[in-house]
Amino acid sequence: MSARSYRVYRTRPRGRARSRIDWDRLGRIALVLVLFAVLLSYLNPIVNLADAWRDSRSERDRYGELARENQELRERAAALSDPDAVEREARGLGMVEPGERSYVIRNLPD
């Protein structure tokens, strides 16, 4: 007998028929989509955190303004506790005491 080599061509793998779906590629695509969905779910809380941080800075600035205004009003209230200060403020507004005569002077040079 002569030694001949024979080639065997297989049309399908042993055990089961070849599928038309590439499961490895489909799995990778599904994994990328799930990863994208997870990242997308973190996006809204990050935006909310940035908005809250920006709002807190503006509210802190507004608090500083209100604290200064409050201090000025307290100082003014303390200054008006003196009876002479109240009279000066009333005269500055054009008020007169009972029995006094008020005068209006017009056309004063600047």
C-alpha cells in the first residue's frame, strides 16, 4: 500500500451546527450599552450636585449682604435711641413741633 495523504474538509464544527449570530460580538455590544446606561444614570446626580454647589455660593454671598445690611440697621436703631437723634431725623424729613411755623424757601442757588 502506498502512503497517500488525504485531506479532510469539514463543513461544520463537531458537536453542533454553526450559528449565524456572533455571540461574542453581541455580548461586547451589550456590555458597552450597559456601561453607557450606568454612566448616563450618574450624569443627572452630578449635574444636580454642580447646581447645588453654585446655588450655595450665591446664597452665601446673599447672606453676607443681608448680614451687613442687618448690622447697619442695628447701628441706626441704636443711634435713634437718643431723643436728640430722633428730633434731628424728624427735622430732616421736614417735620415741625406743634406751635412752630414752617417756612419753604424756593429758588435757592445750588
